[in-house]
Amino acid sequence: MSEESRKLPARAPREPGADPARGAEKKPKRRLVPWLIAAVVFGVGGFYGVRTVAFYRHHAETDDAQIEGHIDPVLPRVSGYVTEIAVEDNQRVEKGELLLKVDVRDLQAKIETAEAAVRNASAQVSVARANVQAAEVARSRAAGDLTRWSALRRKEEISQQQFDTARAAADAAAAQRRAASESVEAARAQVAQKQADLDLARLQLSYATVTAPSAGVVSKKSIEVGQLVQAGQPLMAIVQDRNVWVVANYKETQLRKMHVGQVVTFEVDAYPKRRFHGKIDSLSAATGAKFSLLPPDNATGNFTKVVQRVPVKIVPTDPPDPRFPLRAGMSVTTTVDLD
């Protein structure tokens, strides 16, 4: 072996079928892959970015919203012990349906006492009328005697003292007649007062039966049979489930193109992929912060500007769907079409 062949590095044996030119072609293609991926990413991102910008130019969206509804408290109007409860929590009731009853024995006793007072007052009226008749007879007799005594006095057949006595008797009889008439009016007023007491007792007896003030679902029941309740004490609540709306708190910067009657779509967190429809019913006259326990006072000198939110009332336009009931307090995402 020659000296030159010893200095040359040994060549790796060539694999069968290997082509040097083909390996050179693969390198440029591998460099193009990242650029293609970047182009696709930027293209898709740009498409959705333009689409998002265009969407929010014509729509206003917020997830600071929830379902609202009427919640009617059930309050007894009379005090007493509960003798019957006809409903349970989460039970649906119709307006006027029985909820509970309060012991009526005390109220019944009041009614009987008031009825006796009315009868007594009515009897007093009868007595007063009889007194009027008697006083009228006495007045008429005294007036006739005075007429006769006047004729005799003109003829000087009686003394002045006798005539004065007859005139005083006539005046006294007339006064008694007026007093008797006034006693009749007083007795009639007494009857009216006792009748009012009776009507009040009967009204209180009707309050012993507590009925549903509206149709809805019984909630927050806090009463049991045998419990003593006071007038005005909260016992339960009726949540109306047929008259609900959405209150969405939009930023004040989103209200420029918003007005009553605009179409709204909203989604409820409880029902993913279910879209509801509605319209703007009204916009609040003040921001939500103004109704807070401690409203902001920017005149204190420690002012920090914060974007305020204005409550917007949205009423659903879809017919109620029992498969997707809207319950008060549910979280909502609303989108207003500003066109």
C-alpha cells in the first residue's frame, strides 16, 4: 500500500440504492414546513380576528347577567298557632291555593263577642227610639198646656207665676225631645262602630287561611305545624316561574347604540348550546353602583375612574319550554344586535 493511500480517510461504504442528489432535495422541503405552518396560523388568526372585530362593531356582549323574576313573600296577617300546612318545598301552586291554616278559636270568640255587641247596640237604638216617642208625647202635651195657659193669662184668669211655670214645662219637654233624638243618633253610631268591629273580626278570621298570592313554586319554607307565628312573619316564598326576565349589566361604553326594542340572543350556563331570544325592554335610569350599600362619592378627592355598568332589562320572546325552564338567579351571557 502506498504512502498516499494511507493518509486518505476511509470512506463509508455506500448503502445500496442511496442517491446523494435526492438527500439534497429533502433539506429545502424541511425548511418550508415551519413557514407553511406559520402562514396557516397567521391566516386563520387573521380571519377570526377580522371576523371578531366586525362582530363587535355590530353587537354588544356581556356575561354579567342573570335571570330575574318575581318572588312573593308569604306573610300571615294574624297571629296564632299553625294547625295545617298544605304544601312542601319546591311544590308548584296556583294563585289562591291553600298554603296553611292558623288556629281560629280565638278569632271565632272575637266574632261572637262582636256579634253580641252589635245586638246590644241595636237594642239601645230601639230604646232610644221609644224614648223619642215618649218625649214627643210630653212635649206635645206641654205645648198644649202652654197654649191654654196663654189664653187664660191674657184674660188675667191666672197669675204670671202660673204662666211662667207652664212655659218652663213646655221648654223642658222640648229639650227632652231634642235630647232623645240625639240619643238615637248616638245609638246608631254605636251600632255602626260595633258592626265595624264585627267586620274586622270576620276579616281576621279569613286571614287565618293563608293562600298563594300568585302562581309559582314554593321556596324557602320555614314553618311547621304547631308553631306560633306573628302577623307579618315570613313563612315561605312563591317564586313566579312564568314571568321572568334577564338583567344584563352592560358597560356604559357599550350603550351608545343600544335602545329599547333591539333583538337580543342569550345563553344560559345551565343549558349549553341552547340559544334563547329576547328584546330590550328598558334601560335603568342609574348605574348599578348608585343602588349599592355604599355608592361611590367622587367628591371626596380620592377619585379613581371606573367604567360603570348599567342594568338593561331583557324580556324573552320565545314561548316557555318546559325542557329548559328559566329559573331566577341563573347566569346568562347576552348579545345585543346593535343594527
